[in-house]
Amino acid sequence: MKIHPIFSSFFAVKHLTDINNPELVKYAYALKEKSPGVIKSNFAGWQSDTLEDQNPHPEIVKLANLIVDSADEVKSSIFPEPNSSISFLNNIWININPSGAFNKPHVHPNAVLTGVYYVSTPEPSSKINFQHPGINVQYHYTPDVMKGTNNFTAAFWKYEPVAGDLLVFPAYLSHFVEYNMSTQDRISIAFNTSLQLKE
């Protein structure tokens, strides 16, 4: 019998070495001092408003350019007619998760590719979890009948990031972050990108 894989998803990882993370840490805490932040998927953590375009921090500018380049790289590999559109950054924001904080399952509406850059990942580290788009799979392929999992049967994929990791994945892919088990803050920068036609 011929098996036809009919749906698939992904996440992509690139480790960045030319971002000054200590500068981003200082910038994150400076913003936190000025703003109460917003509540979205974060529980007990602080999330900034969308970072303003005026007077951006040089490391944010550098990171934003690398994000767009990485999104374009993913787009060229995944989407049909890769030369028909280009990626642009919708928005970008900072997350500071102290001990015990986490992010609840969520998606990113009105975007195509989304992702996160890890500024600091103290030990013990916390994983990002991706949920199968057909989440009901968890009720059918259960551990009592299946010892291992693969792309067809896994309800979740987990990834343990380190500082410097940039993740890019589809904005429709539900994801959450485990609670911070460290006594130190975990700091990340999340973003959304979309596609537009070339003129």
C-alpha cells in the first residue's frame, strides 16, 4: 500500500554568534524599568510592548536583519515560487521570564513565519514545546499502545534552546514554553514576519 504524506510542519534553528547578548540583557531590563509590559501568553513573566522603530537599539537592528534573512532562507526552502515574495518583520518584542514563569499554548495570528531568539537560557533550561496542528492525535496515539513516536504520531515536539539560538516556524503552529526552573531570568526576543510580493 502506498503511503501519501498529506500534511507537514517544521521548525528551523540557526545559532547566531554575532549578537551581543549582554547588551540585549541590559536593554531588556532598561525597558522593563520603564513599562509594566503586556499580558498575552505569558504567565508571571514580563513581555514588552512592540519595540518602536524610532531610535532602535543597534543590536535589535542587527538581530532584526538576521531574522528577516533567516525567514527568507526558510521561505525559499518551504514555499512555492520562492522568488515571488519577500519577508518583512511585522513586530518584535522582549520576554523576561523569572523563576516559575512560563508561556501558555498560543499561535501568532496575522503572520506567516514567527519565531524567537534566545538571549539568555539559565540552567536548568526550559524547553519550547510545539503541538501537532491536528492536536486530537494525542487522544489516538497514546503511550499505552505506542512506545515511540515519529512525524506521523507525535503530539508534541520539544526543543531545548541555548543562548544564541534563533528559531523560525509557522505562525499557525501552537507552542508553549515550560516554566522557568532556574533562579535566574530567561530572556528571549519573539517576532512575527509576513510575505509581500516583489514589485
